[in-house]
Amino acid sequence: MTQTTCGNLTPVRSARYRPLGRFLSKPRFLAVLTAFGLSSGCESERSKPTPSPASAEADAADPGPGAPAPMTEDALAERTELWRTRITEDPTLANTARFFEAKTDLMRVSNEAKDVHLRANASLMLGLLYEGRKDVKAAIAQYEHAAKLVPDDAGPYMALALARASNEQFEEAAQAQKTATTLDPDNLENWLVLGELLVKSGDEKAGIAAYVDYERRRKGLIDGLTLKNKGGAYLVDTQERIGCAEALASATDQGTAIALTYALKSDPEPDVQATVASVMGIQRLAVYKPALEGALPKATGEVKEAVAWALSEIDRDPVTPKAPELPPKVVEAAAAAKDPQAPGDAEPASSSTP
């Protein structure tokens, strides 16, 4: 974790992923898998919880696991990481014959591992696979199990909220998303998703409030990344600006794109430049190409690597900035809310288009 005044932020530049990003073209289950990655090592030797729930409707073609020999905790962790990699590389795996092999291995991890993080990851991946097979009820059961195993982690609740929403259980989905937002308030998209689910559940007032929180947090992060005092010094230090840039990865609107482009062009710190370029690559917005192409000839080291990677990601799958998926009257009501004024001695970022 990177501790900053922008909040507790999980670095994205090294992983080059963004959880639950609607700008991603990958299936939702793959995005959630990235969000709740494997814990490093076996951090807990707690007693085994209740075994993972099986699918509500087991496929008759599923071959039984037989009686395999016991596996060590390290071996179970390696098996889980193996399937995480395979699912990441092949999002269609859930609908291939390899599903049964994956199910057998992951059920084994979920039932045999001593470490609750391993068990929760296995349950989460099982849910992702079931969702890929459109067995939403089985997926929900797995996500609920993962949330019980690691109640302090937002990842399973994020997955559970979206699975319930896909099953039109909007009130239950909103409850799960509230928990995810409480556990990970610095994830901007948590607030956006919460607003959408609250509106769909019929609680428009709470939905507007959640979207206002999203906008205020987004504005605060942009200010932290770009604002300077009258003497030209940034209001926050380099590490805090890096944290603010990382936290903006899920904000793919035009205003955020302008701020990130300004930061890439104007921030003198290579670490900030590299982080901003990586966030651009995560978002893959086509409007970033001119700024990135302009920066590439002058860039060196990590900055050059990040800029080149961002350009390759945009070329691979360019995205157009999106407005939040909320009813117009909700967006209008949120826009009417007054944000706190920025510090009087601060100078805003340039408003030029990317």
C-alpha cells in the first residue's frame, strides 16, 4: 500500500491493471479476478472454515476428482496461481473442457488450504468461472463464501454486488457494494457503481449522494495531482501526486483525461510522469495518443517504458471517454451540488484539451 493524503492506494503502475474498470473490454469476471489477486504467501494458519459451496447444478459431464494425495500449502498456492494465470490469458476458459480441471483443482484449494486468503481466492475464481458459464446462482454462492472468509477485503463484495446485479437483485447488490465502498473508499469506481446500484434499487436520493461523493473525490484527486501555489510549488509531494494519479485510473471522463494529460506534460518528476503514462495505458483512451507520442522522443528510462506501453495498449484496444451510466436526472442533480472551493492560493491545471 502507498500511504498518501489521497488515501490508502494500491499501486497500479507495476501491475498495470485496474479492477472493475468499465473501460476494460475484458469480461467482468476477469476484471474482478485482477481486483482480488493472490495474497503473497500463506499469511494465516487459521482453522479451516466450512468447505466451499458446490455448484447448485453440477454438470453431469464433470469427472470426479478421485482420491488425490494431500498437497502442501505451497503446492495449493502454486495451483491457484496457475489457474489465475490461465484464466487471465484465456477469458473463454470457463466454456471449455478445461473448466472441469479448473473446478476440481480450485475446489480442492478451497476445501484443503489452511490459509483463508488462498481459500477465498479459490472460491472467488470458482465464482468467476461459474459466471462465465452463466451459472449466476452458483457464482453468487462462491462470492458469498469468499466474503465470509475475508470480510475485511473489498474484492469479494465487489464481485458479489455485480453478480447480484446481473441477477436483477439490485437491493442486495447495493448492500454488497456499500460494504465494498466502506472497505475501499479510495477506489473511485466503487462510488460510481454504488450510485448506479442504489438508483436501480429504487433509492434515488442515496444514489445521488454516492455520485456526489464520487465527483468530490475525483476532483480532490485531480487537485492533489495538479495544483500549485502562487510560487509555483506543488501543494503535495511527489509520492502523494503518484498516489493521486493511481487513484484516478477508474475515472475515464474527459475532465480527468485533461488533468492527466496536463500532468504528463508539466510535472517535472519522472516517477509521476511514469505513473501518469501507465494510468493512461490502463484507461486506453484514444485522446491520450498525441500527448504520449509527443512525450516518447524525450522520455528515458522508466518513463519511456511506461509511455511506450501506454501507446501499445491504446493501439491494441482504444477507448472513448464515457459518461457515468446513471439516469440523466441523477447526473443533473449531482452536478448541481456545490463542491468545496479549492485553496485560495492554488492555481488550477490547464483546461486545454488533450
